[in-house]
Amino acid sequence: MTRYVAFFASMNVGGNRLTMADLREALEREDIADVETVVASGNVLFSYDERPTDGLSEMLEWIVQDRFGFKTFAAVRDAAEVRSAILDNPFRADGQPNLVHTVFLDREPDPDQFRVMLAAYEGRGPERLALGPRCMYIDFVDGVGTSKLTGAFTDRYMQARGTARNLNSLQRILDKMEA
């Protein structure tokens, strides 16, 4: 069995609240093995037969919708993809690990849409952005909470669902995946 992580979006924010124990139980009932949550923000490690991660994303989204009654996005990645999200992030060398993020997307990003988004954001803030495989890298230079670069803004221009994690969280998750 392969070890995966699901990065859930919009979990435990707004009205989409559930305990990680309830989420673990729901996934285990669907024959998902070795379910472990990492912090209460929707990071779930699990083991499953090797398969394309897109299909696993759809399955997990369906389970949450069916059991808890709300829609979410689940970006599922294996250990190699998480390692790549850390090592290939162009801002990790000179950015602060808590401010440098990888936004996991539900599809391969379109470079033209990315350029349009960059042009629309120009002059609004100091953030640095770059594209990666099924992801986007962001350095929130002055902090996430004060940034004008919101998920709604990037979703609209990239026309993709996404969820972000900082380098500290990604490293913690990768360490658990490889233990």
C-alpha cells in the first residue's frame, strides 16, 4: 500500500467544522488504512492501494460530502510529490518557512492564466509567485493575514480549486509520511 496525504480545503473554517476524530472514523469506514490526522486543519495521512491521486481526491471529497454534508476539495499527494512541493519551491532558500506556501491545485495550472493573474495583482502587495506541477508557490513576504492575495483571488484567475500549506507544515507531514 502507498502512503498518501490529503490536504483538505475549507475544513474547520466557517460552517465546515468537524472533529478530526470524526473524519478519521469516516475514512476508516471506507476501508482506508492507517488514517492519521496532522493538526486540526484538514491534513490526513493514509494508506491505500497505489492509484492516480486524482481519483483518490474525488473519493475523499465524496466521503466528506456524504457523511458531513459539505463540499470540500482534497488535494491528494504521495511522499514524492510532497517532497517536490518543498524542494522545488523557488522561495524556500530565502523566504521564511512559515510564509512560503505551496498551493496544491486540482489540475495542472495554465501559464497564460497565471500571467493574467500576475498582471491583475501587480502593485497590490509584495508577494512572490511561481508555478509548479499541479501547484503554485507563494511567498507571503509580509504575512498571510495581511495579504491581499486571497484564495478567492487566485481561484478566480487560475480557474482551479486549491489549498495551501506552508513549508513548516509540509516538512512535518513529509517526516511523518517517511517515518
